[in-house]
Amino acid sequence: MIEVAPGTATIRTEYDTEIAAETLEHLLIDQVLPRVLSEMGALVTHASCCKIADHCALFIGDSGWGKSTLVSLLQDCGHLPLSDDCVRLDNIAERVLATSTYPSLRLFTDSIEHVGIVSSALTSVAAYTGKRRISMPDQHPPEAVAVRAIYLLNNPQQPASTIRITPVSPAHACMALVGQGFRLDLTARHRNISFLQQAAEVARKVPAFTLSYPREYTQTNTLIAQLLQHLETL
């Protein structure tokens, strides 16, 4: 049982001792915490985020669409991963600032082998998934980072034959943010209105693009090179 009291920022749990500790941790930090933050007024989205120079790029897509793999590939090029699952977005003046709810990087075995992560850095995510959690170095920026671009990933079940980065409208980006947003009470009308307004403001300020690419590890170097080149043009 999980009791949530957003007004006091309190989460209380009662659970069977047979539940694995990593499964409970995954439930609390990946599912409950983002929804509590959302109920308290934050715009929290299911996305990955990586700091590149003095800005960051946000990657949005369903689970299993490659968000974590993209962040790990960027990390392998020397860029700082902020989160691979959950990001808080704040509209400050004419900027959008991204803050990770907690630093995370979780990958399936094939991605781990491709990136070359050693087994000593891995722990289980939860009993019901084959993903492994990668230990993150204690080097994350204490402050939020301005978002330079939002990338909407293509469905890997409908693979692209080439790498394409295509602009999308603010309306399209807004609905993607809403679709991937964390919510606790879907019946709270005032929160629904505020949530939509926050997402629309983010979409107005930050350019958004679809990022379509083949899910083939032989093309990852080209993918990252084109992505970084595109960011430099913004």
C-alpha cells in the first residue's frame, strides 16, 4: 500500500517483505515521486535529458523507444546525462529549465554491451524488467539546465531507413509533452488546465523536432554526430 499526501510532500508505504528492495525503489522513484511532484504543481515529463555544453537536449518517447540508449551514447562522447526517465520542466522568463528528479541511466543488455559498460557498475532495476541500472558518477549539476531542443523519437517498430531530424509545430510538441506527462489525479480539472498551459508554454519557447533513425548499432556514431551538429545550429 502506498499513501500519498502531496500537501505535506509525504509518501508512506506498507509492503510485503518478500518484495525485492530494488522493485520497491523503482516503484517509488520512477512512478510515485514524479506524480507527487506533478500534483504539487510541477510539469514533470517521461523523458531523457543530457547536458551538452551549457544547454541540454530533451528526448521524448514511449518506454523502450531508445531514450536511455541515446543518453548513454552521448555520455560516451563526454556529455553529462541528467536523467533517462523523468525530467521536471520550469518556465522561467523566456527559458525552459530542466531538472532531473534523480540522476538515472537504465539499459537493456544489448545497449550495455554496445556502449561497453562494465558489469561492476550494474544493478537490477526491478524484478519484472530486464533493464539494468548503471551507477552514475556524483558529478551532476546542482542547478537546472536550459533546454535547447526537444526531440520526439520515432517508434522502433516502425523503423526509419535513414536518420532524419524534422521540425514539428508547437502544438504537436505540446501534445507530446502532455501525452508523456506524469499525473496523479486525472480528474482534477484545475490541475489539468494548469498542466496544459505549462506544456504549451514549453512548446512555445523551445524548438521541437522528430528524430527518426534506424535502430542499428552500426549507425550510432553517425546518429550522434548528426544530432550534435543539429544542436549547434540552433
